[in-house]
Amino acid sequence: MREKKNYRIITFHTTSAAMAMEKYCGENHINGRLIPVPRQLSADCGLAWRMEPAEYEQKKEQIHTFGIETDQSVELVI
């Protein structure tokens, strides 16, 4: 069984916003990946972006400046 870890989870209102996040992060070398929204959260879109909390702290201004519309951003052990 995989050991659970703490991650920053970002949810989105739309699938297109989730896909834009994936594209933006890939182009800007921001580590993370799209995952199904964890059961503990709810979102309009069924996708969420998962990344390391330390990486989020370093890149959050860059991500938010890009203007991707997000729903919520929480740290969660998954």
C-alpha cells in the first residue's frame, strides 16, 4: 500500500481550467499532475491539480498571476 503524503490540491470550476493548468505548468516546469478530485473535497469539475506544498509556496504567485480560475486550494493528506 502506498504511503500517504501531504499535497496541495487545487480544484477548478471547469474542465477547461484544469486542462489550462496542466498545460501552463508543463510549459513552465512546475511539477504536479491532474488527479480525480479527492473524496474529501467537492468541485464543479471532476479534476484537481496535485503538487508538493513547498513547490506551491514557491510558485503560487506565478500560478495566480496567469489567471487560471480555481475553485479551492487546500493541503490534504492523500
